[in-house]
Amino acid sequence: MSSTLEVYILTYNRADYLRESIGSVLASSFKDFTLTVVDNCSTDNTKEVVEGFDDSRLSYVRHPENIGGINNINSAIRMATADYIVLFHDDDKMKPDMLKEEYEFLERHPEAGCVSCLTSNFFEDGHVEDDRPAFEGEYNIYSGRELFDAYFAGTSHTVCPSIMYRKKVLDAHDLFFDPAVGPCCDIKLLFDIERYGDGVGSLGKCLMQTRRHSGQDSTMNYFPMHIELYSYLHNDSYYGPMLSEKKQWGLEKYKDFSRALASLVVRGKGSREKHIADEKLLREAVGSRLNDRCVYSVTVFAAKLFPGLMKSIYRRRKGGDEV
């Protein structure tokens, strides 16, 4: 079945969430698309979940071995032939009009290489939070280096699974999700779309639902994944000089992230060695103030010498929170 729009759900061992994700896509008000579930060699009942749907638009591809999350995304990009593609998450849900709104936007705006939307975040305890646009009007199209600047000013909204890409833009510059960037490679891809002369659209509407849960990569690895991005950009010949201009942003980011990393060391969460290595990468990428480096170093050193005392101090400062 040929289509001008192809949706791909990238999945691995999330059969329960996947059922809702597939259902939300198939319920879209826009009907002219195909949906392919790309299974990264799951060991649960993913195949049975997909086969439980009776819809000619739905197909299933399973890799014979796990190729990694980023490579799984890239496999979908390589197999895509439609004018537009969406690379969706297996734990999120579309609202009925997401595909329609984004498809029509790209049809109206050939200068845009892709378009994103805002999201309604829903949590395991049942509460929901809607994103708010950081721009005036119904939409914005970033161009030149506007997205890069907006990202580091904290005023951009580009939700990865909500993005509809113009496939010819990806093909023209051989753009993929670069594993060397780490989990934030979706951000770098958007920078690249802008770099090569196409706009990055953003709709001021919540058209998808992002599930927030403890098993998310972005929840478990928030600090290291962003530090990887900053480190990559810092060492890149094109983006490095642009990042170096963000001096004040970098100093504030070091202050916030280094203290967060130090608190992880104090609480014994994750690998101490990894947290220390991440602080070094962060410092090299964004710079630091002497007093902030001292706060980090003293905290980490004290945590090594007096682990019980530092945990107790942390609990008291957090009002008795669990360590």
C-alpha cells in the first residue's frame, strides 16, 4: 500500500504500552497513511499485540537481533519511501488530529523541513500537564540559527515523537539520528535541518500525549544524555563556535547540572565514576565558575570520606526525602 505519509512506531519490550500507541495512531482523523511497527527484537508479546489489530494499513517488522534504539530509528528512516514520515514512540499516544494538522502544515509551508507540536504530558498517578507555546501565534518556523538560539534560551518546543519530517530533506543531506551524539541526537538532527537551509516548524497546539514514567530513557538518563549533546556540539567544528557564544547559559548550566550530579554521588545513585566523568565532560563543554567547581569537588570528596553523614545532611536539607 503506497502513501504520502508513513508512520513508524519504534518498540522494544513495551507490549502493554504499545497497544495504546497503535490504537491512537489508527484512530487518527487523517486516514491516508501506513503504520509500521519496527520491533527491536523484543522478548515479550509484542508480535501478538500487533497481530491483534485488524487494519490493512498496519504492518510489522522485527529485527533478528537488537541493534540499539538509535539504529532502530535509523532503520525506519531507511525503509521509508513516502513524502512525509513520523517516528513515533511505543509508550506515547497521538491525539486524533495530529497527523492531519502536521500534514496540512507541511503542505502549506514548503520552506519547512519538518514540524513538531506541543504535548500533553500524562503521568502514572493520572494527572496531566499541557505544554505552553513559547511564541506568538498559531505556529513558528525557525530558520537560520533561530532554533539553535531558542533551544539554548529554553524557548523552543520540539517533541521528538510528534515530529513529521519531509523525507526529501533528510535524503538530500543524508540526515539520520547520529549515535555519536547520544540519546539527544533528535535535537542535533533538527539543528542540521536548520543548518542546511530548511525551516523547523512548531505548532502551538497539544496534539499528542506523552506518557511520563520511571522506565523512560529521558527520565532515567536526563543529565548524562544532555551532557553528551553539549560535549558533542562543543567538539563539532560547526556547532562548537556557536555553543561557545552561550557563555552565560553554560555557566548556569554547569552550576545546575554539577550540583545535580553531586547529589547523585551523595545518594549513591548510579555509578560514581560515571557521574564524575560526566562532570568533566560538562565542564569542558560549557565552562564553569571557580566557586561552582569548588562546591562540586568538596561535595563529592566529602561523600567519599563520610558517606553516611552526607546522606543524612541531604535528607535533612530535603525535608526527610528518601535518599
